[in-house]
Amino acid sequence: MRRLTLSFDNGPCSDTTPTVLDELAARNLRAYFFVVGRQILRPGGRQIVKAAAAAGHIIGNHSMNHSEPLGTSEDPDHVAEEIEATERLLIDAGVASKPPLFRPFGRGGQIGHHLLSALAAQHLISNKYSLVLWNSVPRDWIHHRDWPDQAIQDIKSHRHTVMVLHDLPTSAMIELPRFLDYVADNDV
């Protein structure tokens, strides 16, 4: 049996995330939402994150600004600013996961040394974070219409797929119902 852990990165977005939540609810599916702190601070952001948590989704930290991978920064303050500023927002909203979850900025879904510096890794360990990586990034931010085809191929090629999608205001999420129907119909 194939397993899928579905996650959405870079939100919350008032134009997109509520629709994503509705589509997941219609199929009784749960997901992880790795949120960006600056998005929480936008109008409606905090309410959307709280609604996602109330619906049973797990909320994780995806940095404050999502601007530079933590493995490429030379600034020692960058780690704390990017991780802890967002974690404080999640705690204040009452949606922080336990243990705290962190997903690094992958710059296009690539896994490598650019994800974390030694300082960032030590910070995560010291603060008892669980690091959540991935094995599927169907590039929905680029391939707005045909990303589900790649996502389905990824599911077929792994016993357990940890997929990253993006609840951003692009036309990509128009295809989410088609993908979620496949997931539901194939008992993934």
C-alpha cells in the first residue's frame, strides 16, 4: 500500500489557503502546512492558520521570510530570526506543533548542504525541533496545470511519499481537486 504525507508550503495565503482547506475537508484529508511568518502577519493570515489547525491539520515552521536558505547565510543572527520569529507567531496563535516542526527553504525543492548551516542544525537540535524534508516536489509553482501528473508519478514510485505543494495565489491549486480525487480514489 502506498502512503502519502501531503504538505503545503509558503502560506497562508488569503486567496488560496481557504480553498485548499475546503478541498481537503470535502475528502476528509489532513495535511501539514509549513507556514512563513511574514504570511501569518498579513491580513487574515493568523485566522487562516488557526482555522487550519482547528480542522486537524498540523502547522509547522517554514521560516520568517523564506528568502535565503539557512545553509547559505553567513549571519549568525539569521538562524534565530528566521526560525524563532515564526515559532513565536505560531505559539501566540496557539497552533505550534509539539515537538516543533521545521522545514527549511529548499530553493526549488533541492536537498543539499544549502538547507542548513551547522549553526542552524545546532539551533534546531538545541530547541528540540523535528526537521521535515521531502521526496516529492512536483513543482506546482511552475507547472500550474500539469503538476498532478508528476505528483501521481511520484506517488507510484515511492512506498511513502512526502509531497510539497504550495498554497500560493497561482493557478496551480485549480488542479488540486483532480489530484485529491486521485488520492481518495486510490486509497493513498
